[in-house]
Amino acid sequence: MRSMDKPAPDARQVRPASADRILPLMWAGLLTLAFAVGARADVELVRNGEAVAVVVIADDANAVSRYAAEEIVYHVRKATGATLPILTESAASAGPRICVGATRAARKANIAVDRLAPETAMIVTTGTALIIVGGDAAGDPLATDTFAGTLFGVYEWLERDVGVRWLWPGELGTYVPELRSLRATTANLTVAPRFFQRNVRPGLTFKGEHAELGFTPAVAGEYARDLAIYLRRHRMGRNVRLSYGHAFTDWWAKYGAEHPEWFQLVKGKRGPTRPGGSYSMCVSNPELHRKIVELWRGKRMRSSGAESRFVNAIENGIMGLCECDSCRAWDGPQPDGFLEFYPPQSKVMGSRFVTDRYTRFWLAVQREAAKTDPTATVVAYNYFNYFHPPTAGTRLGAQILVGSYPSAGWYPRSAEEQAWFLAQWSQWQETGARLFSRGNYCLDGYNLPWIFAHQFADEFRHQVRHGMEATDYDALTGHWATQGPNLYLLMRLHTRPDASAEELLAEYYGGFGAAAPAVKDYFDHWERHTQGQREQANRLFADNTTRWRAWATAAHLLFPPESFVPAEAILARAAVLAADDPQAAARVGFLRAGLAHARLEVDAARELTLAGPAANPERGAAALAKLIAFRRAHERSWISNFNHAAWVEDRSWRLAEPRLLSGSPSFAPGETIASP
């Protein structure tokens, strides 16, 4: 974010031109307001461990403001030991204060509170008051669809003036420097998210049959809440409530009998190639275009605001397969090497290049929708055999929003692979389309220290430089103690997208106090190990498009026992360095528990993998019992999202039916723990 009067030394985010198109009038007004506030004046909040100030909210404060005030109190108390009282404006007397939300003080400071754009915040000091106010909406402050500008302003202030960093969910992962006194020094700052949507799917759904491997139900709910808090602290959310996804999953059941011509033609037959199978659409069919827009018009009548302009034209999760003459006529020349960096066993190998037919499809739908609304914007994905950019010279324009969704390119990559994938993004930008990242790389690696932080940051920052407007990552697997650098960069780059990987990793390692250099050595060891396993990983996973589901079949091959020995030695050294700092020592212990857990997973994988013909539940029973016992003993530590680990294991191991251990705590197969 950045100051709109004078650039801050660590300037962060400014709303991009693309977001200006979404809410131009509100944003233009905000730019004017940012220059109207007064001169900076520090506000004393805590002196020698004693509260000097109070936190003030409006008498009719909304839920976002009330929660934002509580977050200030929590973090200031954690830093200084002092508890700042929360009072309404009517109850507060004169004196130093932090005014949170749409207070009378904010209006008196010439802030046009009601004109603040969604998720935008202003941080102002006037005399003895620090004022933080933003564009909010009614709703649960932890729900990512609730506009929470005031809350985001509070988090920006906590980072700048208190030095807070959120390393992972929960108390231990909340890094707050110890301070005896505290002053508010950040002033005259307007902040807004760089991306109109910032989304990392939380990975909370457990779909396997062996629930004993995952969280117990009560703990799953606790983890879900801590994760929701963590995601908001990293400003996950969006200021346009658009909805999208695979648009045609139920169309065959609804329309197949009457309109088979809307569906793929494969080997002379329309529709799925097998009963219940997935299918692509006959995207050249003009009646299909009209039906999509007809349904959008009906939905648009029930909607309001910017989200009503988005038309969902996202193909099902399958390659473009239609063989009809019309679709083939829309295809451009087959480019050399368009599948160059897909592995030989990938399902897309040997497929036809169909990007041009899909770009023509999106444009046709947009032209039809523009008859109703000239600003109508088609949302699409590019993946499988239409991930490669279209033929040179193709123009899409700003009314096409493309989610870039590679079906290969898992980390780590060779230098040539990395360059190729970055080039794909740049060439899509050249079409004039608006772009968002819809990658699923973060699903990879199971719960092992599969570290690709630097390559991920390199790609993210390249995308930012080349027009990225939003994110939607699938998914946050939540293996905090083994993949911390990956996950911290995934979060932190959303608020500091121009910062280098080294700069942001220094924040993460700084949470380990005197042990920081050793912790850096530890993860550097695993990053080197990961890079060295690139070729073997590509060989081991036959279905490279969904390899994350099979990761536990190969855990013992990619992480042999000898790879753990130097890592354990480094963490032992880190523990010595952190011995005089209880918080740092506890965080090193967190990493050590994660490594011990990974060892147990590898032991179980060796005995139970579906890739091993001798595997059976009886042979692996002892290893499995140790793993489950460890998870029960550590499930509130948040070293790992055990539900995600269980999902991968359920698809990778030969397990007993229906239960693994008599008396193991369980919940119903397929039960979903929803985010609060």
C-alpha cells in the first residue's frame, strides 16, 4: 500500500487502474480526500507498560469496527502488557485515543466516511487522536465477502507502528515485538488492496473415508476459526462480489436431451463419452452463447452493483474436446512446442491446441452480453489444451477476465520451465485481457518440507508486473510447520507484492529471534533438497495434472531417511540459539514437531503406499498407530491441517475398512468443517 500524500519508505499497495474501472467515482473521490487531512502528530498510547489512550468506536459501530477495535486491544496488550479500554464515543472523555470506524471524530477530520471505497482505509492523526476508518459493509468481519476497510486499516497500522507479523494461525504464530511504550506515528495514509480479489481457498473440506487420520470435529472447528482470523489479518477478501466456477457441470442433465448440439462431439457422439463423465461444450455454437447470456440476464436482474456485470463462461474441468467442423474451423495453427513443458505422461499430451476457439467463444459471449450491458465482462479459465496463449495478434480486451490455470508446471521447475511459464502469462497479457491467478501449485507437496518459496515469489512478482488484478489460489493446505516459507510468501505477497522473497522471508525468520539464521539454514536445506528431487518427482507421478492427490504414495522415495538427518541437526542448533527466548524456543519446537510428524508420515507411506505391491493394512498398522497417536497429541498445535493430510493419504495408501483403529475419534465421511 502507499500513502496518497507522501510515499512511505515501505510503500505497499495502490489500487490498480483495473479496479478503478470497477468503482471509478468512489475511488476518484477518495484520491481527493487523501489530500485534505491535517499535519502529522504522534499520539501516545502506552507509557512504561501503562495504558495512556483508549479505543473509541461509534455509538452505533458496525461489526467490522467492533472487531477491529478488539484486534487493536489484543495486539497492543501482547506487545506492551497494557490493556486499552474500548469505549463508545458517548462514553469517552477527553484524552489520547484511537478512533476506529465511522466515528464523529473521523468526520470532524474532514474524512468523507460514507464515500470511502470498499476495503479502502484512511489512517490519520489529529492532535491526540489516531483515526482509522475504512469502507466497510454489514456482515461477519471474518467472512471474506464482508467489506472490511477499517479492519484492513488496523492491520496496516499494527504492521507499521507495532511491528506485528502473522507467521501462521494461532497465538504462537502471532509475532509481536515486546515494547514498554507505544506511540502512533503513521499518519495521513490511504491504503487499499492492490488486487480487487485476494483469495486462497482454505482447504477445510475432508472428503475421505478414514476420518481418524484427520482432526477431531471440535478441533477442526477451532482450526477453521483460527485460519479465518489469519486470512483476514493478511487481508484476504474482495471488493467486488463476483461469483464464478465451472459453468456447465449440470447442463447435460438439464439440456442434453433437448439440445445435444450444445455439447462436445467426440467420435461422432454428442455429450459425455461415458455415463456420468465430464464433458466440454461445443463452444462455437451461437445458440449456446445466447443461452449463457439468457441465464446471466436472469441472474443480473436479481443482483446489484459491480458483480452483476460478470458473465460466467468457465468451461468444465476437462480439455476442449469438441471435434465438430465449426469448432475445428475456429482453431488457429497448432504452435510448435505448445505442450513442451508438460510431462510425457500428462493427459494433455497429443491433444489439439484449442486456445483460439475458446478466445472466439469468450468474445462471442461478450458481444451477446454487451447488447444488455456494454460493460459486461466474461470470466474464463485458460487451462489444459488452451493454457497456451492464442495466435499472435489476438485481441481480447478488458471485458474478458481470464483466470490463468496451468495444468502442469508444479514446483520445483528448471530454469527453462520457469521462463516458459512466465512467458505464457506475459503473452496472455498482450491480448489485452484482464488476468487473475487461479493456480493450484500450493496443493503440492503433501505435508513434507517441499520448499519452493523463491520460484513461487518469482512467478507471483512477474504476474504483478504484467497486469495481475486478482488471485484465487487452490488451496491453502495448511502445513505450517513444514512448509512455512511457501505459505508465508503466499500470504505476504498479497500485501507487499513488490517486495523480494528475501525481504519477506527475513520477516518470517525474524520471528525465531536468535535462532533466525539457523531456521533460514534449515529451510534452505529443504529448498535445495526439493530442487534436487525435481526429475524424480516428475517420474513418480504418472498423472501430473493432479499429482497432489497421490503425493503420499511417494513420500518415502522423495524424502528418504538420510535427508532428515542434517535437518534435525540444524533444528537442534536452532533450539540452543533460542534457549533464552521462550517465544522463539516455542517456535523452534513447532518446527521440530512438524519434522517429527513428517518422519512418521514417511514411515507409514513406506508400508502402506498403493504404489507398493506388498503394502497392506496389517503390515503398516504399527506405523499408522504412531502417526494417529502423534496427531491426537498435537492436533491443537496447528503444525498441520491434518484434514488435508488425511485426504491425500486416503487416496494414496492401502487402508483397512471402514475404520483404522478401534475407538479412534471420528466424524462422518465427507463432513465439511465450514469456515466461520
